[in-house]
Amino acid sequence: LTRLHIEQKGLEDISVLEHYKYFQYIDVSWNLLVSLHALSNCTYLIYLNASHNKLTTVLDFKPPWFLTHVNLENNEIKEIGQNLSNFWSLCHLNLSSNFIEKIEGLGHLKYLRYLNLSHNKIKRIENLDCIHLEEFNLEYNEISECDMEEGGLQALENIKILNLAHNQLSTLAPFQDLFTLKKLNISCNCVTELYEINNLKGD
């Protein structure tokens, strides 16, 4: 048995899973969970869907060897924290629809290619050093600032798709050196001057 589906069961506790180590795919979405600590022994876990729960911490369990896909959408998470850096194998991470205020703790995720932080409370784009995102969703935040030094959007040397719709950006200057960018959504921001389009020139 390598796949487990126990979504929409009203579960508040999954401690029984402490005795199972061979699951590769776990879906515990649409429950009432406040912790995932019981997954600490699931060392072979590859895919985890714990969306639509009551989690307040990002991945509060011992990192599996090859966890690549995680969905924590629609929880009660307020900060990413530094613990996430231990989950080095992550490729795809969805933290949409939480209460996150700051981008942090991503520095050691060298395999991360997809990150969804949409529908949070982020105000500034920062701390993006040393990650190689190809798709980044930040729509429906409160972003008005972008770090123009190390750690800003310029650090994303492989970015292809970037969604910043429904924020508070007033300039396109942060996008001027994103030469790999193929698709950019900045609808419903505060850019009012047409000349700002010159900042989007690339190869």
C-alpha cells in the first residue's frame, strides 16, 4: 500500500499514521488537522496534499527523503519559517490562501521550480536568493515593494511565468532584467504611466 486518500473525513488527528512508513502519496485534504507530525515516519513520501485544514505551521514533521510535491493551500499559516529549508527535495509547493506576511526560508530549496503564494498578506518581494523558480504565483497579495538588490526578482534567473495580478505595484522596474520571462500578469496594480512598459524589454 503506497497511496492513501482520507480527505473530507472531519479528522482532527492522524496519529495512527505513525506506524506506516511506506506511503508515497498521501491526501488528507479537507479535514480539521492542526499538525502533520504523525508523518515523521513516512520516509518514502513523495506527494502530500494537506490543503483545507487548520494547520498553522509549514511541514512540522521529519523531512522524508524525496518529498517533491506539497499542497498546503487554505490553512491558517502565518509564516513560512526556517524549518522548510530542511525539505531540500521540494519541487512544487502551494501555500496559497493562508495568512503569510513575509517571503522567507526558501534558500536551501535548490530544486523548487513552482511556488504559489497567492492570496496571502505579503507586502514585499524579497529573500529569493539561491532558488531556481520557473513559475511563481503572487497574485492577490498586498505587494507594493520589491527588493532591488540581492534577493529580489532579479535573483530568479530561470523564471518563465510570473503572476503578480491584484497587488499594489506602481512601477515595472523590478522586471527589467528578467530575460527568461515568457508570461507576466500584472493586471490590477497601480501602474499608471505608459512609459513603464520600457522596463519589460528583454531578449
